[in-house]
Amino acid sequence: MIEHTPIFVTGCRRSGLSMTSAILYLHGVWTGENKAQKINKMSFKNKRLWDEGFLIFLTSSKKSLNFEKGFDELRIRSHIESLLIHQGFRGGYWLLKNHALIEYQDIISAIFPNAIWIHVRRNADEILKSCLKTFPLGLRKTEEEWRHVISEAMKKMDDFSSRKSVYTVYPEKFFNNDFSEIENVICQGLKLDWMGGAVKELFKRANRGKSNNS
């Protein structure tokens, strides 16, 4: 099989998972099919890899408690690797961005013990406001329900954060030209050269877009 290292980007909704993924993409991390369109649309969710590669195993494992009893990590890993190759991946770093990864951190770590995790953080009140005003998220849950979801997600990240190869970033800092946390992931975690100029240019464009929409 190919040599590869997964990078799992997760956190609460509306926290900046896509912005974080965009920086990783700029540094050559493989993000899935149709990647030429991703940087403009800030869309890095590999739905096929999640649905067909992870979710079918994760949900069945959780329901049947197979994780506690032991399950065939090698078979699952081989299946996911096959999907990656079919999508065009040829080795190196690959990324999966999904807020739901928080729920399965222990199981996924058993399947990919060499994985790098990036926890994307944001102030809980800011997340709540963003969820409530964003369509269709604001229609899916009440304010109290969102508070509970956010609190549970934060706790799961806290419980997992002390493990090896878990990094924390706050993307709101990016718009103030503070990239120190994600630069540490790139340089120390991935051992890649930091492309500061390309990153700053990306967020100049993003800031202009925010100004034009305000």
C-alpha cells in the first residue's frame, strides 16, 4: 500500500474548519477530488470518503460496541486507502475535514494511530450566534439545543487534546495576520516549509470578500 499520513480537522460547526483546511491545502496536503475548485469555494469536505470510507464502519461499531470488543482495524484502513487511491491520491498527507469526527476520535485513532489531529476552536458564544443566524443551521435546533451540542463538542476536544499529535488552532486569529498556531502545525507537525506569503494573500482576499458582503 502507499505511504500516507491522515490529518483530521475537526471542531464545532462555524468555527473555521474550512479556513484551516485551506491553509493545509496551500501546503500540498491532499484534500480530495475536484480540488482546483476548493480554494475559491472554501469547500474541503470529502463527502464520499466520509460516507463510504468512515461512516459505515463508525456507526456500526458504535452501535454494536465492537470498538470495546475489538474490530478489524486493518480491514477498515485498507478499505479507506482503496477509496483514497480511487480518488487519485498517490501518497503523502491527506485531509478529512468534518465536525462529526469529534464523536469518533478514539475509534479513528485505533484505525490510524499515526494520524495528526487539528482541533479548530472558537468562543462558544460566537459559535452559537453564528449557528443561529446561518441557514439552515438556525432552523435545525433551538438556542438551548445548540448550547448543549457546542458544550459536548468542546468537552470531547478537551478530553482528547492532551494526546500526542493533537494541535489546536483559533482561525479567527487568521484575519488579524496571526498564523502562529497553524504555522506550528505545518512546520513542527508536518515538517513542511511555511508558505507565509501565499497564506497572507489568501486571507487578504477573504477579508476583501467579507468587506464586500458587509
